[in-house]
Amino acid sequence: MKLTAKLFLCIGCLSLVVVLRLILRTVAIAGMSAAILPLLLIWAGMLSGLATLVIGQLLVLARAPAWPATSVSKPRFQDRKHLESRGAFTWVLVKRTIATLSMLVAAATYQSAHGQLPTSAVKDEEPVQAQFAMGPRYAYIPEGYFLLIRKGTALGAIRLVSIHQDTLGNGSSTYESYFQSDGSGSFLTATVVRRAGKIDIRPLVGLHPFNWQPGQDRLRVGDWWFGCPTPSLVNMSGHFAVKDQGYEFAPTSAKDIHEVDALDKRLKWFRYDENTEVIMPVASLPK
């Protein structure tokens, strides 16, 4: 009995740590905004329930009756009251365990969906000057401006036409992309491949590492595609790769494809980097 209570006590303590970490990380990422207040209230309820669970297990450890010292193959009649008491304790523990595991699943699912959310993912909610954020790992693209991509002689361009996302990185965006591989550096030739699409980011389903994105999280540029953890973030490597694959990205102030000059020597090109973030205000960028 005491061993079982100790096990559930450990589960309760671990759950308290997980939920507290979720609260602190979410506040650090999104701040005390109205969007996360419902989550904070839910987690406060979880903390209260988990604290009750921990206290309950401590009481169980203090009150749990010991088995009779005599060794018999079957419980004696006079031990029936003792068995009923143990059965009541066990049933209470089972119910508390089910509740605890349910809360852990909810907390772990939320953490897997948002635990790695980059800080730049919430910039759409801030009334700041339009700017790109190059790295770490992702390129943040402000609404309406072109981001250039090159690899070898192939060249691409992306523009997010509209962005609608909350402070947790969920939401949608529409985009247009251009791709040409003839080496001319121009997006006005007949060989250019134009695409239009939508990014739709929803909370992840499942538990890490077996979770998945139920929405559309791939931005396509000709033969390339790049993963998008939020409607305004694009992976700076192919697909969802976490290493440099030779792609280079250059932010611009162009809002129309006819304004783009991919050969402009003033363009600054960035590659995948896990440790560096460079903020590029649109006002300082060439077209």
C-alpha cells in the first residue's frame, strides 16, 4: 500500500513541476495577454488538484494500515474490515491516478504544441515597424513584403499576402511564391513558376515525439517547400530540416514582383543558423 502511495506521490509532484513550467514558459513567451488568461485559469485549477493529490498521498502514507503479521494463504474472517479499508484506499488512488494522467496528457499536449515556439512568432500582435527577423532557424516575414531565396542558380521569392495569428502562433496566412531556375535572376521571364497557397497552423495533436500538425504547414516555392511552425515563420532549410542545406534568404522592401531586383548588390543573404537572430527593418532594405 505504501509503495503504491509513494508512486502516486511521485506522479503528483512531477505533474506539479510540469504544469508550473508550462505556466512560466507561456507567460515568458506571450506575456500576460488576454489570450492566455483562460489557459492560466485552467492550469491554476490543475495546480490545485495536483496539490490535493500530493497531500492525499501523504495522508495515505501516514494512515495506510499494515498487513497482519501472520502469514496465511487466505484472509481470515476477522480481517474483512481491514480488507475493506484497503479497498477503499485503493479505489481513491485509482480515481486520483486517472485524473492525474488526464491532466498530464493535456499539459504535455499543449507543451509539445507550443514549447518550442520562437519569440518572433508573436510579433504580428505588436504595433511595431515592419521588419524581418532572420534566424535562429526561421525567417520571420512581415505581411506584404518579399523574401528572396536562392540555391545554386535557382531563385525563389515569397510574399505573405495576409497574416492572421494569435499570440500562441496559431492562425493562417495566404502567400504567393515565384520560382525560376534559368539563372537570369529575373521573375518576369516566361519560365517563372508562380504559386499561391495558404498556411493553416493549428494546435498539434498527440504527444511529443508522436504529435503532428493537422493543418497545412508547408509553403511551396516551385520545386522547393519549407516548413512553417507559425503563419509568419518559414524554416531556413528545406522541409523541416534542422541543418544548413545551402539555401540563402534575403529580405527586401519590395511589395510587387516587378520591383524585385535579385541581383542588387545591397541585398544581405542569410543561411540557416541555430544561434543567430538579425532584425532587419523594412525601411532599411533595398528592393
